[in-house]
Amino acid sequence: MPKFMSSHSVPAGAMKREQVDQMAQAAQSDGTVRPYRSFLNLAEGKVFCVMEAPNKEALAGWFKKMSMPCDYIIPVELEGEQGTIKNT
């Protein structure tokens, strides 16, 4: 399944850890999207996710269902880890 990167901005401090845990659990049990990796700074109100989905629209719909504002969603073309780059 293709991977997508997404960026999310929420008011600083507005999102709580419990909400993050609920959203993560929802993604784990969803039949359409699959969580891959997330980076969050709740104090700054910034969330970056890498998730798998059949397409961009499906992922956008999932974020909308979760009431998670989304700045952008873009497909991942290359993935790097510890200095090694590979095609996705």
C-alpha cells in the first residue's frame, strides 16, 4: 500500500496525549489506513504522520472522520533511515 506524509496544525497545547492515543488505536484497527510513523509536539501544536492508505483521498477522509485538521498530504517517493535511501 502506498505511503503518505501529512502535516497537521492544531492550537498549541489543545491536543492531549489521550486524544493521540485514541487516534493511534483507531488507525491500528482501521481497515483502510495503516499507521507507519508519527512525530508530535503537542506544546507547539504540530503533528507529522507517515501512514499507508490506498490513495490520498482515503487518508484525507480518515483524518476528516477523526476530526484532525490536515495542512497537506503528499505521497512518499523515497524513504531514508540512518543515511540509507530506498524507493518506496
